Amino acid sequence: MSETPDLECRAISKNFDDFKAVKDVSFSVPQGTFFSILGPSGCGKTTLLRMIAGFQKPSGGDLLIKGKSMLDVPPNKRPVSMVFQHLALFPMMNIGANVGFGLRQRGVNKTDVKQQVERVLERVGLGGVAERPVSSLSGGQKQRVAIARCMVLEPDVLLLDEPLGALDLKLREHMKIELKQLQSEFNTTFVYITHDQSEALVMSDQIAVMNHGVFEQLGTAKELYYEPATSFVAGFVGEANRFAATVESADSGAVQMVTAEGKALRGVEAGRGLSHGDKVDVFVRPEAIRLSRSAADLAQLGNTSEGKVENILFNGANSQLILRDLTTGAEMSMALPQTGEFRDLAQGDVIAFGWEPQQTRVYRAGGAHGL
């Protein structure tokens, strides 16, 4: 028999009058998983998190933690804790008092509170600071205090509502690694809400991409990046060049297309069912595009053209090249190899580029689905 998941949603939905914020979403999260819900503002992810926490009542479906329905369980009785975007630490209390607040609310005696607070502060790398004021902490340390305040309560599920959103870029990058390490240290199920794809890709065991109240795809970071199920996922997760085209032929997943400007393209269908005349969206990752001084060197790739250099965005190993396709007029973004071969490339130069059909993902235009 399989282990009961820490969290399970069964056709959960939430309506606000005539607006359906969450539409019959179903998923389960095994124990010890870092599970992220990724999506743009207004997609329903925060509403879903608030239903899990008990702050909002579902309009339909069921929500279970450790196999027990939570529909009639108030927020303070649920085995969950929540880290908010702005952390909500109490400035008038020292660090230890902040961390022990929930234990005191539960009526735990002072001696046990002190011992448990000291133990959890040690685990988040803040041992010996219980008497210090919260105001003395850096942004990253405050994040760890907020997590310690939740983890001292030993929740089955920790909910995190965009907790890195208020941090500067450098600290945010550091905290992505630290959060994943803390999750592994406690082996607690994390349900993490974010609109930042980098956060989700770096930290998560499983990611659900949410759009218009439904999950468009649920999978690992690699599955979402390399095998996006819908055009929305292909465009939202990672960078991609996008084209509109019309199908000329489709056979066993291989698609021949032509753009509005008359340029022929070859690609791979995401799914099945395309036929002559269908309108499609085409996606190509910047790193899939190869460059050459000679167009003949790329002839075997299947999709080739020439472009004029419009901009070079130098960022070390992550440098980008922006070209204007001389055939279609489309702007193309591609990774600039740091081999030294194109070191003297300059704005205004013309260069050949191309990519393989297997690197070209093709979707029916406007197509999307929910899980």
C-alpha cells in the first residue's frame, strides 16, 4: 500500500461570485517533498494556498492532510504553518520570543519552550541569538527566524507565500539554496508559492504551473523545461523564441510549417492531432540555436537563416545575442557561446544561425488545458 500523502487536493475549487479563481484542481504531495506552485499574478495560486491554510473555504472538492479532510477544521487546528511574504515578525519581541510565540499560545511551559526554541534555532544556523532583537538581523537571518517560528511547531506541511519577494537579488539567490537545504534538513513537506520561475526550478522536487485557475502541467523542473505540455508552459518556464505559423503537414509528430512571412520551419508536435492548415505556436530555446560564420556549416540542421546583430548582452557565461532575422524580420534571442570564436562579433554584423527540428516545440495556437 502506498504511503498516505502529506497533502491532497481533490477537485478543489473556489468561486468569488461569478469568478472562478480555482477550478477543480487535483494533486497530491508526498511526505518530505518541496512542492512549488508557479504562475503569474492572478492565476489562483495564493487563493489555493489560503484554502490549504484554512483562511478561505473551498467552494467545492476536498482537501486532506495526512489522509484527514480539513474542510471543517479551523486554521489554528490544522497541522500546517505559514511563512508570509513580509514574514510578520514581532519587532517588540526578541528572536527567541518570536520563535516561541506559537508554543506559548499552545500552553507549553516556559522550560520546554526555551529548550525547543534553542534546538530549532541551532538547526537553522542561529544558535545563541535568542536574546537578540529582531532589528539586529539581516534579511536572510529574518527569513530563517520566520522558518524557525513555523518549524518549532512541527507542522506536517509548511506553506510559503512568496517569502523571497521582498529581498534584493543577491540575497534572493543565496536564500534559494538555503531554503532547499533547510527543507532537506527538516524533511518537512514545503508548499511554495511563487511567480519567479528561477525560484521554482532551483528548489523544487515537483512544480505545478498554474494559469487561469488550473494546473497546466505538473512535473519536475527538467520535465517542465524540456517537455512543456502546453504553449503557456513553454512560454512561461524559461526563455524562448516564439513564432506563429501554419501547418503544411504533420506525420508521426514531425511537423512542416510556414510562417506568415513565408519561411519554412520543421519541428516536433507537443501531442498529436495537427493537420494541414492548423495555426500553431512555435517555441525555440535560445541555447538550442547554433551560430556560424558560414551558412553552409549549418545546412544539416533543418532550420537555418541569417540575422543582423542588433545587440550583444554580455553577462559572462550567460551572455545573449539579439539578432534580426533577415528573412522574416523577427527578433531572435540566442545564447552567445563563450568559446572565444565570436569574441569580435559586433553590432551590425551578419551571421548565420540555425537549430534542429527536435529543438522546435509546436503547439496548436491558443491551446491550453488543466490537469
